[in-house]
Amino acid sequence: MKKEQVLKYSLLSASLLVGSAPAINANIPAMARAFDTIPLAMIEMLTTVPSLFLMISVLISSFIAKKIGYKQTASLGLLIVAVSGILPVFVSNFYLILISRAMLGFGIGLFNSLTVALVNSFYQGKDRAKMYGLQSTFEGAGGIFITFIAGQLLKIGWQAPFLAYAIAIPVCIVFIKFIPKVATANDISVDKNVIVKENGFKKDNIMLISFIALLFVAASLYMTMGIKVSTLITTAGYGNASDASLVIILLSLGAITAGTLFSKIIKIFKQLTPIIGLLILALAMFLIGISNSMIITFAGSFLTGFGFKIFMPYLIDRINNSQIKNTPLATSLLLVGFNLGAFISPYSSIFMQNIALSDSLNSLFMVLSGGFICLAVVMLVLNNIFTNKEVNYVSMELADN
């Protein structure tokens, strides 16, 4: 394999672990039986505590990287994931397991945003945009693989599914061996011929804040689908729990497809890309809301993963090709916006159910559809505000070549 290919897949391998935290969600009932003296709410925290600590480490990862380096910080995160992920296999103390889950989220957060910084160091233009898409592809593939393995191991016992995190060990080894060290400096190289207005830097910072807010709301709507779709299917009577698990797999397959096609999509649609992604999400929620068969719900689920994974990578690509000084921190803040939105989604779903003026989950999905349409309008307005005709964003400029 060529050196360039080794670098590419070594870097992408880390993305296999980004979506691994929910892999043991199906393990909760078995753990509730094993720890019958622990309140169920605390056991359910095993699924949410990684998100809390992921947000913390995402915020501090760029500061740690300045001290010890991007590669070293990302490698430390992968090592933490490898150790904390499989620790519950060997311990039976609930509180140690809870701490290990917190450390899992912390480890993921350490390398998550820094892999974007490393992509910025090694790739430019359309190759960089393609790598952003491939990172989404690998995230989806890793989530499917680890969740599937964990599900199979659950037949052995409640501790066995944690062995699925052993995949982090070869990923960590490959990353350390084949990823070169990079300088801890601004990773974005801007074409010297690009003309930037004096207020360009300030304008891009305002754009970042707007994107964080937009992603926060979009993530809360997006995650509501994952929380409620299983209940919708079973209460409507056209599917069972097994069918509901397939819905989540279809969502991941949609994300993989979008990631693979992302560079082509952004080449064709350019700044319309996130608007199209949000409208696809609106269509997906509408289909699920009117569905009375698994075929339509499967289609809606696939479109959900597809739409979100062309929306979010676009925001990352746009920020990393702006005049923002500290792009690793900017990327971290975007990821914090996403994870915070995902974390509050159970509460935002209650709020949207009140907007629906109905207890029907079908009505909730109609509200979600309307929400994504509103976000598409907001994104259209933001594009008009933050599009500077005198600045050509690098990935978009080279995509035309």
C-alpha cells in the first residue's frame, strides 16, 4: 500500500471510535438486573455520561495539544478509549464502570476534533473536503460494527459486550505508528491571492457562533428521532423492537453513503449543501411521521442519516476554510454544540411534543419536519450574510478545478 494510502486510512481509523459510546445501550436491561440495588436512572447514566465528559475534553483538547502536540494528544485519547472501553469486562463494581464510561467519553473528545486538525495539516482543497466526508463514513461504519459485535456478545453476559471496544487497541497502534507529528500551529493554509476584508476575521467569528447555535438546535431535533422512533414503531403496531434496531442501522448506512459522496455533493451544490441536507432531514421526519409500514420508516431513517451527514461536515469544512485564527478550537466548539444539543434532546422532545398539542408521536415527527424547514431558512439567511464574494473558500474553489 502506498504511503499516502497508509496515512489516509490510519487517520480515518480513529473515526471508527467516534460513534462507539452508544454501542452498549442494549446492555442496560441486563445491567439493571445485575445491579438490582442501583437505581435505574443511575444505570441509564452509563449511556449519557460519555457525552458530558466528551464535551469537557473537546473544549480542552486544543489547549493540551499546544503543550504536547496534536498527534500525541489524539494518541492519548485513543489509549484512554482502549483502556476504559474494555475495563468493565474485568470489574464488577458499578461505580468503577460508571467512571470508565466517563473516561471513554473523555478519550473520544480528546481525539475527535484533533483528527480534523490533522486532516487540515495533510490535505487541502477538495481532498480535505473528501476526507471530512470519509470521516463521517468511518464514524457510521464504526458505530454499526461495534454495536453489532456488542449485541452478539450480549448473549454471553452483561460484561461481554464491552469487549467490542477492543477494536481501539489496533486503532491506537496504527495511529501511533503511521501518523507523523505535526506542528502545533494554525493548520489552515489560505491562498495568498485571496482578498480578505478588514472585518473578515470578526465576521467569521460571528459565523462560528451562528453555526454553533444552528448545530445545537439541529442536533437536538436529529437525536429526538433516535429516541422516539422505536416507540413510534411499536405503539403504531407495524413493527417490533427488532425492526426498530434495523432503523438505527439504516440511519448509519445513510450517514456512510453521505460521507462517501460528500466531496461530490459539495462540488455540485457548494453553499446550498447544508440547506439541501436540512430539507432532506425535513422530508425524512415527514415520511416517518406519516408512515404505517417499515419500508417507509426505513426510507425515512436512511434519509435522516444522509441529510445530517452532509449538513454537519459542511459546517466543519466551512469553518476550517475561514479566517478564524484557532480552527482546532473552533472545530471543538462546533462539536460541543452538537453534543450539548444531543444531550438535551430528551428534554427538547418534551418541548416539541407540547408544540404539537398532541400526545401522538406522529404529530411530534411533523413538528420535527417543520423545525428542519425553519433551520433551512435560517441557513439560507446565514449564507447570504456570511458569503463574501471577495473570498473564495479553499475547498470550494478547488472543487471546481
